[in-house]
Amino acid sequence: MSAHDQGHHDMHGHHEDGQDHGSFGSYMIGFILSVILTAIPFWLVMTGYFASPQTTAIVILGFAIVQIVVHMIYFLHMNTRSQGGWSMMALIFTLILVVITLSGSMWVMYHLNTNMMPGMTHDMSQMP
């Protein structure tokens, strides 16, 4: 492959190793999806669309998961072909670390809330 052909080949964002480095159009799709996936949860919280805070939290968590996938596909260009599958292994390892970190943080916060002030009640209407 000549230098001119290699330069032309690189302009389209594809390489022989299976990596796709994106184009302006794919970045714009990712950006628009990211804005939408941020605006909808913001609207849900600001309007109080769901009566239950737990329902709101679960829906926002769902939007967050979808947004993570959008970022990985459109901005990080992760797929099963790139780098011989090593990026997928890195993703799995990262997900395991995130789950351990989040579950550990939630466990610590719950137990701090429960055990630090045992005499306190959560009913704020009795406060002076």
C-alpha cells in the first residue's frame, strides 16, 4: 500500500487492526444521544414525574446504563473486534470493579447512617 493510499485509508477512520476511529457523523450521533439521555432524567427529576423517589432512581439508573453503552460505542469505539478482544476484557474488568466499588460504597453509607446516630429518628417533623 502506498503512502497516498495509506493516508486515504486513514481518513475514513478504519484500520487494518479492526478498530474504527469514528467519523464526524458518528461523533454527532453519540453527542445527540448523550444530550437526550441526560436531558430526560433531568426533566424527570425537575418535574417530579414519578411520585416515588425509588422509581425515579431506577429509571435514572437505566438511562445511565444506556448512556455508558453509547459512550463506549460512539466515543471509545469499543467492540468485540478491536484489539483482538482485549478491549472487551478490559470492559468486563472495569464493570467488575465498578460493581464492587458501588456496592461497597452503598453498604458503607447504609451502615454509617444506621450505626452512627442510633438515637436519631428520620422524622424531621419533631425537630424544633
